Amino acid sequence: MGLNIGTALFLVKTDSINQYKKHSADNQCSILMIGRQWMSTDKKDFKELSKYNSSLRPESLESGVFAENFLRDLGATSVNSLDSSDFESAEIIHNLNEAFEGSKIEKFKGAYDIVLDYGTSEHVFQPAQSIAISISLLKLGGVYNCTLPISGWLEHGMYQFS
């Protein structure tokens, strides 16, 4: 799971985090990553991305580092992650195959401005439930940003989306 040049360019070019902040009452933007995302970018990508956003730091785009610093460089005021285990030190642990209502994470309902699902839901047996949980974690007017593999990613995850 990670942010590659395509997803990074999307976030940088659309300036979606700052656009969200600009239209929010408190000028804040809290982000939840479904699965703790890492960067899959390199130095040449920094050159391309920094053309669109001068706040980016090279160390935020190093391949293999987690994406929190990149998202903060883009304007996020808080960044958390949800995963099925604490293997990658996610702050919220929940199996996305399990019901959300009545679970220990229900307290996060409506807590986030943006939820990023960049390559997680295809690994869940019940992707519709995974997406429904992600949407329930959004504040009213929040944004669910999802990029899942489609045709051609053989043997990646359990599902192909198109």
C-alpha cells in the first residue's frame, strides 16, 4: 500500500487538502489513511511534484517512508491510519471485514475530513463493507478518495475493480 507518483500528483495538483481547509469552518483538515501508506516515489518524482507545491520536502518523498509527512507538507493538520493489525504502527486497529457498529472504533465515526484508500480494500474479503466503514468515518461533507487496482494487476489482492 502506498502513494506512487500518480496518487501523489493527484493530491499535489488538485491541492485538495488545502482546498478542503479553505472551505472548512476551522481551517483544519484531518486525514485517515486506510492501511498505513508508504511513499513509492523517488528523487525524480520530487522534482516533478515540487513544480506544483513548494512546501514539499525531499525527505517526505523518499521511497519506503510512511506518507504522514508528505500529507502534512500538503497541508493536513492531522494524519492517522487504520489497519487490521499494529504491524505498521497504525493508530486505529480494526478488521474491515467486521461490523463497525458496536466496535471499539465507533468513537471515530464522523471524525475525519478526508479518508484515503490507496490500495487496501481489494485485500478485504468484503470490500463493500470496507468502503462503507471508510465513509462512516468521514465528517459531513468529507471526501473519500479511493484508488484500487483494476484489470492487469494479476494476483494482487482478492478483487479487481473496474
